[in-house]
Amino acid sequence: MVGGEAAASGEGLVSGVRQATDFEDQFRSYSESEKQWKVRMEFILRHPPDGGGRLDQLLSPSMVWANHLFLGCSYNKDLLGKVMEMADGIEVEDLPRFTTRSELMKKHCS
């Protein structure tokens, strides 16, 4: 019977890998690097939709968060605050540093 248990365990592993691949195929943007996808996937997995929740209501904040961190996009203060709160505790290394328009204007006008 041990062989049957090992086979079942192997099938479970294959199924898990297949599900992870399907998840990535469905939700990873073609332009996301491996690093960006890894942390955005962590964001998504930290907040699984509850019984009445819709997945798109989670995917949108995950993109807002990733776009803010990796591309320097700016958003409404309330939205960004909520998204940053949702991402609290997710470690992201080697983030790019962006210069804001206000910072550029201060340098130029000084």
C-alpha cells in the first residue's frame, strides 16, 4: 500500500504545480518580471477573496501596488493608502528610485 500512497502524493504534487502554473498563466501580466510577479502573487495570496468577494477586486489593488512600486505610478491618496496597508509586511528588495515631478521642480527652480 505504500506505493499507492506515494503515487497519490506524487499526483497531488503534480496537481499543485499544474494549479500554480494555471494561476500564473491566468493572472501574470506579460510585461511583469519574475521579481514583480513573485511579490504581486504574494499580495494576491495574502488576501484570498472571501465567500462574497470577487477576484478582480483583489487583482486591481495588486496591480496598483505593483505599478506604484516598480513603475512609479501615482494614485489617489486614499486608494494608495488602502493598497499599501494590504501589502504591509511584504518584503520587496532593490526597488527602483523615482523622482517625482515636485522634486524635479524644486531642483529646477532652486
